[in-house]
Amino acid sequence: MKNIILSKREKMALLATLFYTIIMSAGMYITKHIYNIDYGTPKMVTILIYFLPFAVGSSLIMYYLFFRGTAFKKPKMNWWLLEIAVAGVVVVFLQFYFGDYRGKGKDMALIWTIIGSTFMVGIGEEMLFFGLIFTAFREKRGLYVGILISASVFGFLHCTNMFAGAGLVSTLIQMVSAGVGGVVSAWIFYKTENLIPTMISHWFWDMVVLIDMDVPVSQVLNIGVLQSLFIAIAGILLIVISIRGVRKAV
């Protein structure tokens, strides 16, 4: 019975999730139904950037009030950190080195908006789902429950894409892929004890995915496929390990 009752930090983490979801759902809906911009197109950030400061700010405020001191310890070096650092730096370098940003019709204002908006997404989502939810549930229920719950909620958040016109199948695929990736993010945070690496990695990949739609770079696509495969394999293995860990603890 005790395990059913939510701790104060768990309640605050879920409340922050509710705030974030409502704000981003409103942004997605307005993007599609008022400005007629579909989800998955780079221009969606021109609307969402006005909602992100409120969504991200709510998570940062909740962290400051209830979780301060838990997410930014001195990072522990390990091969997980090395992998996401190398992959992130390489893909950003390739995107900006080989991309044609001087061609006719290139909208540099859009590029800068993508950079700024994805920076906020990286900070906000990593803070919310791993700085708050993972920390709160791990604290009371253990590492593996914390990993599975934070990753599941992270995946579920992507159902808001449907408010911006994303199809059911594509939304379900993104929810699953985000959940699997979330397991890896939670594990990296656990191993490093610092959110900054995953915040930066999240920012880099979201930024490159959107910019690459407007300025395609073949090398980025190739590395993206390899990185996605690595995350999928690592995520599935960690899910199996986490489920076994939960069963052993019961």
C-alpha cells in the first residue's frame, strides 16, 4: 500500500508534466489549426518558440523549488558520455560544414529559430522527464522503476504531436522510439549524475533533424541511421535489464 502513495516529489514531478503537456498541446493545436503548419515541418518552430519558454520555465521552476542539487553534480566520465558527445559533435559539424546555407531562398531566420527552439526543448524535456520524474520515482521506488516510468512518460508526451496534425501511426512510432531513447537518457543521467550531457545531445539531434529537412546533408542522414540503430539496441537491452530488476525487487 505504501508504494501506491505518491511522495511529494513524485506529485510535483507529475504536476510539472501536466503543465508542460498542456502548454505544448496548446502550441501544437495553434500551430496546425490557426497557422496551418503541419507537425514535422521546420516552420512549426516559428510558432512553438512562443510556447516553449513557458513550458521549459515551469520545469526549471519546479526543479529549483523541489529538486535543487540533484541534476548537476560533477559529471562522472564513462563510455556512454563519450559516445553521445562524439556522435553529437560530429553530426553538428557535418550539418553546418557541408550544408548549403547561401543558396537562393534559404531562410536563415528559420535556421536560427530552429537552433533556439531546439535548445529550449533539450533543456526542458531532459529536465522534466529525467531531472524531475526519474529522480522522484528512483528516490522512492528504485533505479529500474525510475527508468521505466520516466521513459514511458517521455514517450507518452509525444502524443501531443497529433494536435499538430501528425497521423496516428507516425505518432505511435514516435512515442515508442522516444520511450526507447528515454531509457537510454535516464541511464546516461544515472551514470553521469549530470543532465547537461543529455540536454546538449538532445538539442543537437533535434536541431540537426529539423535543419536537415531544410538543408539536406547526406552524411548526416547516414550517421543518423547508425545512431538511431545504436539507441534502439541499447534502449531495448536496458528495458529488458530494467524489467528484470523490477521483478527481482518485488
